[in-house]
Amino acid sequence: MAIWFKPVSVELCKKLEDGMTGKGTLMKTLGIEISEVGDDYLVATMPAIPEHHNPMGMVHGGANVALAETVASYAANFVVDTEQFYCVGQEINANHLKASRTGILTAIAKPVHLGKRSSVWEIRITNSRNELCCISRMTAAVVSR
């Protein structure tokens, strides 16, 4: 049984990429795309390209965190009734375990806790060789509209 409040699809996620203004979002800037929706997880990808590198030539830790927060924020909002609530990132941490320079990074967000006022998500980011590069945890606040 799916955890999502309403049916979720990759197509729905693509519609959200333009944001409220229709002019794009950080996700578009970084090339982050939601690529898979499971019953209790969400998958996003991001290219590991020089524009995302730090001065040492590897993907900037902040880019990893942006990928992690994006996929977890999407997931957190899909769990609640968006007519009554919305979710925002309240806290995020990340452990960077392996440097990435090229290829595609894949982030999988799964819930740790789904509550009335908050949800907690674990995000695992792997590289093109399926090696764990970053593990992150995000807490989302559930806010009344």
C-alpha cells in the first residue's frame, strides 16, 4: 500500500519543475529530475558535471545536499493533503562518503517517521557504479495552510 496521499507520478513531478512562477527552480538549474515513484520511496537523479564541482574537481557537498533535500521535500509533500498542509525542510544533515566527478547521481528517499507535525526521511545517494556517496537525513515540518 502506497504512503502517498494522492496518486503520484513522474509526469506530475515534471510539471512541478517550473515552480510557482513558471520560470524554473533550483531543480532545473541543477538538472535534478524525479525518475521513479515507488509505494514508499521516491528516486531523483542529478548529473555529476563540472558546473556542480567544488574547486578540487568533485561534486560539491552542497549539490549533494540540494539533491537530497529536493527528493525528500517532494516525498514529504506527497504524503500530506496539500489542500490543508505543505511541508518544508526543517533540518538536514549529510555524510559525504565518496567523491563523485562524472556520471549520474541517484538519490532514494524513504520515510523514517511520518507524523502529524513532521516527517523524517533518509536519503541515500549513489554514483553510476552504485557506490554510496552520501547519506542524508531530512526532517520536514508539516505546516497548516
